[in-house]
Amino acid sequence: MPEKKINCFQCQHFYTTWEPAHPRGCKGYGFKTKAMPSLIVLRSSGESCLKFTSKAGNGK
């Protein structure tokens, strides 16, 4: 079953850092990365990000 793609740019937990080596971060999981945080979560756990919270407030 294909996993749902998560757009980190639409998540409340996503932020941009000042670190060139780790320009993207996730406050929900507490890490910084070069790749999209949702992709790292998928690769690490095998599941889509469970902490995604829409900036629009609808949680989708």
C-alpha cells in the first residue's frame, strides 16, 4: 500500500534553519536535516509522519 505523501511546508512543525548542512527542521520530532523531514520519518519508521499538523488548522 503506498504511503501518503506529506508536504512539510504545510506543517506547523516544519521550520527553516540557518545551518547550510541542515536547512530543514521538524519541531514535532526535534531534528534537523538536509532532506524533507517527512521523508526521513518515512525512511526511518516505514510509516508516514504521524505528527503532521496543517498550518490551516484542519489537520489534513
